[in-house]
Amino acid sequence: MKISRIDIRNFRKLRQPVTLNGLDGGITVIAGDNEDGKSTIVKAVQAAFFDRHSLMGEKLDDMQPYGAAGAAPKVDVAFTFEGKPCKLAKSFRPQASATLDAGGKSLENDAVEERLREMLRFTPPGKGAAKADNRGMWSLFWVEQGTAFDPLQLNDDARKTLDETLQSQVGKVLGGKRGTKLLAAVEERHGKHFTAQGRERGQAKTLRDQAETLAGKISAARAELKRFEDQSESLARIEARIAARTRANDEAKYADAVKIARVKLTEIETLRRRVEKAAYDLKNARNVADNAKLRWDQRHEKAKAVAAMRHQIAEAETIAEAARNEFVATEKRHNDAVALENQAEAELKTAERTVTGARAAVERGRLATRLSETKAKLTRAEAAAAAMTGAKAEASAVGIDDETWKRLDSAARRAEKARLQFEGAAAAIVFQPEKTQRVRRDGSPVPAGTLIVLTGTALFALDGFGAVEVRPGGGEDVAELRKAHEKAVQTLAKELAKINATDLDDAARRHARWQELTRIAADQGAKLDGIAPDGIELLRAAVAQDEARLVAIGGETGDPDMLDAALAEAETAYERRQSAVAAARKNRGKVEDALREAGNARVKAETSLGERRGAEDRAVREIEADRTLADDATLDRILVETGREADAAAARLDTEHAALNRADPEAAYLALENAESALNRIKEDARKDEDARIGLQSELRALGAQGLGEQVMQFEGEQSRLSAALAAAEREAKAIRLLRDTLNAKQKEARENFTGPVRERIRPYLKLLFPETEIGIDDESFAIAHLHRAGEPEKFEALSLGTREQIAVLVRLAFAEYIADHGEPPVVILDDALVNADPGRMQRMLLALRKASQKVQIIVLTCNEADYAPLGAPVIRLAESQGGAGAA
Amino acid sequence: MAVTILHTADWQIGKPFNDFEGDTGAALREARFETVKRIAALATERKVDAVLVAGDVFDTPAVKDATLHRLIGALGGFTGPWVLLPGNHDAAQPAGIWDRLAQSKPPANIKIAANAEPLLLVGERLAVLPAPLTRRHEVADLSEWWDGAQTPPGTVRVGLAHGSVTERLPEAAEAPNPIAHDRADRARLDYLALGDWHGTIEIAPRTWYAGTPEPDRHKENDPGNVLIVTLDGPGAPPRIDRVPVSGHTWHRIEHRLADEADLAGLEAVLGGLPAPHDKRVVSLILEGTISLAGWHRLDTMLERWRGRLRALRDDRAALRPEPTADDLDGIDQQGFVREAIDALKRRADDPADPEAATARDALRLVYSLHHGTEADRP
């Protein structure tokens, strides 16, 4: 298709007629400023081809020029299609009509719409204006302003056109409807066997589940059947044993063996009793012989003991004699020591008396001196005591001590205070008449010039004047004050009376005298304390005591130094005598100990001798008593005879033992034990087998009645059937999976082959702008999916606006070229589609436009005419085309 | 005076046949009781003196009591003596099936030959010498005692055993439970009634396997009969009458297919099975190659026959689907579908490919799905 002329009337903002004439088959640039109506031209061409002439409503309103609602929009387009000239004239309401002259054939109205659909291969909307989806592949090639950078969106018709074009190129690779239907059937069958995730389901799964359940049942039933069979075999074995036992008659055999063994044991018991009797006899004989031997031994032992005793007595007598001698010698030494001690003690007593005399002389001297001193002190003390006592007695006679004075002073102060208060409150009046006027109080005359002290209200009658009432105190209770004063004066008087004082001054004088006497008594007391701190009486007692002591000692008083020397000498002599006494006592003690030991030794030796003599005597008497019963010869004879009898009894026991051993009792016992065990075992086995037989029979009958064998076989049959069905289902599942995978793989391969030519067509365009770049096209939608630059995929949406715009335009040009190569070339209309290209990219894009224009018509609408100047393409300026005169 | 016996064996009562789909198993189980009833009726009709069952009356020694009672009921059609011998499937174990049968107090004419001792019947004119098995597998020849067994003079001696006659069975027979091939001679038998082999066959002089009266497997060895044996007297040769009694016939059909046209032959084979078809249990073993279209037709055909026959089991392990150019073109001639089936075909034809068989299945499937989807087309 190629458009040669476009006439537009009353279309949106194009109120004036616009004629675009002489459009070039290659590239035409339509230039106009913004708002000149470039986009309106695109919309008008779209309306002419795709909107029904009978269009109504909002969309029609949109078409009508602004402010000219009644005008009918009209678009005429002259073009060639399949090489034949065509002319389309479409007028919308209110003068709706359509005509199409194509290839010498004229069509009108709806026939025009129908023909256009066939020619341009689009699906109109049910009602309303056509949208991009309704414009078939033309929406791909007619790019409206501001949409060039959007991802390529192919509507169904566009894809169909592309598909058909491609199919004519690569053959019927997609298998057509038949392939699609078959694939759907395969998918459906696959879905019966597998989930979307590829897991098994459907018949095979059901069968497998059933088979597993059944396998469990079979296993259980087989186990039960096995138990049945095992028990059946057990029962057979038991019955065989019972039968064998019955045949062998073992029980009777072992019962006989037991009987024989028991008889043998009875015989052995008799022999054993004989052995026991012989053993008993031997024991008795040995006892008798042992007794005889014992008596014989005892007799000989006693005789030997008497001899030994006599020897010991002789030894003891020697020892006793020696002890006695020792004692006598020690006793003499002791007497000597006692005499020496007594002498030393007598000398000590003499020395002691000398010391006592010397000590008394010394004491007398010291006592006389001390007595003289004590007596002098006593005299001084008695003088002080007398002075103190005199002062105290006088003070007492004065009678006013500090306390009394303090009380008096206090009473006087209180009386003075009361007086001052009373007198302060009383009124003192002195009447001084000028003449002889008289003054009366309570009828009594008051002398003039006399001080009258008033302590209460008084009414004075004044001659020639009347009366004057005087109220003293100004409100105070003068009477009360007077009373208080009088009371205080009385109290003072009472105190003075108590001490017989005439007045307070007398009392003061007496009190001063009392103080002086008191001080004198104290001074004398202190002096007394200094002389006799323990009291004067003690001094007197000391004098009396010393005087009495002196009288007691008596004698004359000598020179004290001489007396001291005599005392020292006497004491030294005394100490020497004390040492001599101690040495004598010590010696005497030692000799006393020796004497005691010698005494003890003598007693011990004599006691021992006595005891030995007693024992020997008793032993001799005992032997003699024994011999009266049996003499030594008799005992010898009995010893020989009893020994002989014991030997004979031992020989008899040996004989009986040998007889018992010959009978082999252990073997006989073991034989009985074996026979009894065997018999018991056989009986026990028989009993157990019988019990087991009864139990197993009952159990087997019950198990058998359940039909376990039938059940197992039924399950097995079912299993066999299920296995076959499962194998078939699995086989089909495997086959359907392989079929589906193969079909899908081949379809994918075909699609890749299918979109290959488109990719091939795009590559040179991309190379113009982006060397080393590959484009990824979605096999289903033909949309641009991504870009591969330097091997790295980049999502289309992530590219810059300019790059997206340029790639989208390049892909459209490639698609257009591809379609042109295989059918009717489309017209590409680009409305300001490259506004985001920098000058460098713009130059490359112009090369791409030039390349595409060799196969398809390109109409560029732009507000930047200069951008396209390098193309050298014809330019139609919109401003010059209005009014119907536009031309290239 | 002659003695007539009915010789049968291997009833395998209780066998479940649960490996069959649907209600076939139940029908086959039921059929065995029906056959026993027919045997009873035949014995009555032919006035036989006794019916000897040579082992494997039951398929397992552990059958339900209900099965036991059901059998006793089925035996009611003949009032003469039934001599039942324990076989390897129902050995005479203590407290086993035979004890349970005895304890259920069956009619007096039902005699269990569980002991190795002569049974004198028909007024002592018939001495039955049984060799009952007491376990499933016996190494010794249990019939040996017959050689020295004494029977009253003038009595017809009939041996009754279950096992394999040594060195005689036509195919690999079970080794256990041996019976000497010359036992009839050695034990001076007038007839030896045997069980275990499910086909009817005279295995040695005066020695017969009666075979199972109701087949239970696809083995072409002449099952489904009983033998009516007339013994004219001691030493006289037995007269044998083979009488078919089975309810169902089991067939094993092996058929080779080379192309689609051979399906007509198969149809003819199946169509040639004697009526009534619902008494036929068929095992069909197919081999050869067939196109996908042929396979599709085969499916349709066999589905039809499955409805007509009592049971039809087909084994196609040796039948190889071989897609033809027409098959593949029929699915698609171009586009990715065709490329996919070509790829599958290459894999199916590659013996080294472990998925070759799956690829063949996938081709069958795609053909079938394609025809399903094509059928939907307006």
C-alpha cells in the first residue's frame, strides 16, 4: 500500500480543510509546529480506514471540530493497493457516507467497510470507534505520538498477519489446527496421568495405591496362612511323636527299670545298717580302751607330779631361810636410823627456843618506840577535837543556819514586794482647805493636812462643796493587795518568832555569828583528820594495845642492833638443825622401805613353801586313795585287754564296709534316679504333647474354617490382575509423557525456526544503531523481550526511554520490510516517534529510515523539520497545507 | 458281575480366578461346583457303583467352611459311595481339611480315603487301595504298600493315587509324589485311578489320569472329562468311557500378524470357536508386526470379542507396531507434529534406544489420539 494524497475536512482541530498531496512512495516528512494538528492527521487517516462511517456517540463528538458540532468530519485518502489505484472517501455524521473506488470497482457505505476489512485485515469493534486492537497490523506501523517507546504489542490480527506471512515463508511448521488439537488431546491425556508438577496421578497412581494396600493384605494373609501351615506341621510332628511313643512302649520299660533299681536299693540298705552297727560297736570298744588308757596315764602323771613337788619344796625351804636372815639384818639397820633421827630432832628444838627468845627481845624494843610516838599524836588529836566540838555547840546555840536564813530572807522579800504593790495601788490624800471648810468621811471629820491613805472607796463630804468619792487603785483590787501584804508580814513575823529574833537585823547578825563558828569547827575537824585519819578512838586503842603487849613480853629493853645480831645467829643455827633432822628422816625412810621389802619376801617365801607342802600332801593322799580302788598292776592289765577288743571291732567294721562297697550303692542310686527321670520325662512329654495336640487341633480347625488358603489365592489373583493393569497404565503414562515431551520439543523448535526470519530481518537494523546487539523476541507474542548486548541480557523495560523508542521503531521497520517482502507492503507512519534521540543516534536512525523506505512507504510527522533534513526527503509543511492547497 | 466306577480328579474347589477382570472369576468359581453337580448326575444316570476322586478335591487345605458345605451339597446328586482322596493341594494333615470335613458329619456315602488301608465297597466286590498324601510333597512312593496288600478273593483291586507316574508323563511333570509306572502290575491292580495331571491320558497299562473335569488353565492336554470305567472282574481289562463334562472350555490361540489384512484371519479364528461363546475362556497370543491403523483396528475388534467371550486375554508382547508411511501421513504430513512422530519413529526403530518400546507405544497413542480428535471434526 502507498498513500498518495490525504484530504481532511472538519476533523477535530482541523476546521480548515487540509490537503496533503504528492506523498512520496519512499519517505515523506510532514512538518508542523506543536498544536498544528499533526497527530490529528494520523487520527483522521485511522478514522478513514478503521472507523465506520455510521459511527455515533462520544467518539463521533471527538471527531467533530471544536465549536462546530454540526459539521460533518470528512477524510479522503488516495492510495494504491496491490498496485491498483484506490480512492476512499469517508464522511461521518451528520452526513455519514463512504465510497471506495478500487481497481475500477466502486463500493458504497457498508460494502466499503467490508472491503476495507478484507484489504487491511482487521477486526472492527462491535460498536464505537476502533482502538489499537482493532486496527490489525496497522497499529504496529502507525505509531502515535508518545507511544514509540512502549513495548511492541501485537494484537491478534497483527500476529495473524505476521503468522501467515511467516508461514508462507517457513512452511506449515506449526501444524495448523490439526496440530493444536492433537497437542490439546495429548495434554489432556497427559493430565490424566500426571499433575502440572509432573507427579503421577490418575489410574496408575490409583492402581499402585490399590496394589500397595493389597500387598499389605496379602502379606498379612500369607503370614496367617504360614502360621496355619506351621501349626499343621507342628501337629503332625506331635502326632508322630505320640505314635512313636505308643509303639515303643517306653513308659512300661522305664517303670520296670525303676522297680528293679528299688529292689537293689533295699538290699543295699540292709548292708548299710550292718555297717552302721559295726561302726557303733567299734566306737564303744574304742571308748572303753580310751578310758583304760586315760586312767593309766592319769596314775602315772600323778606319781610323776608328787616327785616333782618334793623337789620344789626343798628349793622353797632354802629360799625361805634366806629371806628370814635378810629381814633380821634390815631390822637392826632400821633401829639405828630411828635413834639418829630422834637425836637430831632434840637438837632442833633447842635451837628453836633460842630463836624465839631473840625474836621477843627485838619486838620489845620496836614496841616501846612506836608507843611513845602514838601517845604524842593522841594528845594533839584530842586538843583539835575539843576545839571543834566547842565551836559546833556555840553555833547551834546561835540557831540561824544558812537554810533558816534563806527562808527568813525569802519571807522578808515577799513582804516587801507585797508592801510595794499595796502602796503603789492605794491613794494618799491630804486635804488642805483654804479656810475652815470641813471634811467628813462617813460622818467623821477628816483633819486637814493629814495624809490619808485609801485602800478602798471613800466618800468625803466637803463643806461648801458637796461630796467627793475617791476610788484608789484605778481598778486594781487594793483590798486584795492589802491582804497579801498583811499575810506576807505575818509570815515573816512567824519565821522570826520561830528563832526568837526580834527583827530581821537581829536575825542577820546571828546568822553571821553562826557562819563564823561553823568555819572554826570545820578548821579543827580538818586538823583532826590530818592527825588521826582513822579516828581518835583508833589511836587510843593502839596505845592501849601496845602498852598491853609490852607488859606481856616483859623483860628489859636492850640495844636494838645487838638484839638483831643475836637473832640472826640463832636463826642460822636453827636452819642447820633443820637440815640435820631432814637427812636423818630420809635415811630412816630408806631403811624402813628395805625392812618392808625384806618382810614381804620372807612372808612370800614362807607362804610358797606352805602351799607346796600342802599340794604334795594332797597328791600323795589322792594316789593312795586311787590305789585302794585299783593298784598299778591292775591298771596295766585292763589297758592291754581293752585295746585288744577295739582292734577286733575295727576288723568287723572293715568286713561290713567291704560288703556294702561291693553292692555299689552310688550306681544303684544313679540307676534309680535315671530310671525315674526317664519315666517322668516320658510322662511329662506325653502330657505336653497331648495338651499341645488338643490345643493345635482346635486352633487349626478354627484357622482352617477361615479359608485362609482361598483368601490368599484370591488376593494373589487380584494382585496379578492389578499388576497387569498397573503395568499397562505405567506403560501408557510413559508413552504419553514421551509423546508430549517430543511434541512440545518439536513445537518449540518449530517456533524458533518460525521467528528466525523475523530476527534475521531485525538484525541489520539493529546493527545500524547498536553493533554487537541481538534482540530477543517472544515466540508467542512477537513482543520484544530483551536485548543482548555483549552477551548480557537486558530487559526491554529497563532500557532508557530513547533506546526503547529507537529499538521499537527499528523493529517496526523490520516487520514492515518483512511483510513487504512477502505481500502487500504496509505504510509506516511515525508521529514524532524519535523525539528522544540524540543527534548521533538520530543520524543512525535516518539511515534506518532510508533503508526501510526502499521497501515500504514512510510518512514522518515532526515538529523538528531540521532533524530530518539529512534525509533529503520531500517535506509537506502543515501550515501551508491548510485551506486545501497543500503540496509537496 | 462287573463293577463300574466313575474316575475323576483335580476338582480344585476353592480356586478363586481373581486374576480375571470383572465377574469372570466368580463365574469360573461357580462353574466348578456346577461341574461336580453334573458328575453326580452322570454317576446316577450311568448307575456307577462308586465315584473315585483321585486327589486335589480342594485347591487349598484352608478353604472356608462355606466352601466345604457347598461341596457336600453338590455331591448330593449321587447317593452311591464317593471316595475322596487327599492330594498334594489338600493333603491329609491332622486337624486339616479332611478332619474338618469328617467333623461336619457328611452323609455316610462320602468316604475319605485318608488312611493307607483297603476300602472294601460294593459288597466287597471292589477293593479301593488308596495312597493318600499327608503333605504337599512326598519323596517316597506311597503306593508301594499295595504290592503286599491282601484283599478278599474275587475282589476287583483298584488303586487310587495322586502324583506323577515316573518316566511317563508327556511333559516335565512334577518330581514329587512319585508313583511307579508298573505299580498296576506289581500290585495286581485291575485299574489304577490317578490324579494330578489335569489332562485325560492313559499313562500305563490299566493306569489313567482322568484329568480335571473343569479346566483351570490354558493347556491343550484334553481336560474337561471324567472316565467311566467298567471292570468286568479280576484280571479283565478295564473298559474306559471318556465323558466330557466341563462347563467352560479354555483356549490358547497363537496368531501371527504380518499386515492389517491378517486381522480378517484372526477374526475368522475367533469366529470359529464353538458356541456358546460365553463358555470360552481365551488366551490370545499375538506376534508379528502390524501398522498403527491395524493396531487400532485390532483394539476395536478385540474389544468386541471381549464382550462376547467369557474371558479374552491378549498378549501382544511379541506383536510389534510398525508405523507405515500412511499411518504417519494420516496423522500429519508436515509441521512439528510430523517432525515429532518422525523423531518417535526413529527412536522406535533404534534397537539401541532404551526407550524404543515406549516410542512405539507413543506412536500407537498419537495415532489413536489423532483418530479420536479427527473423529471430532465436523
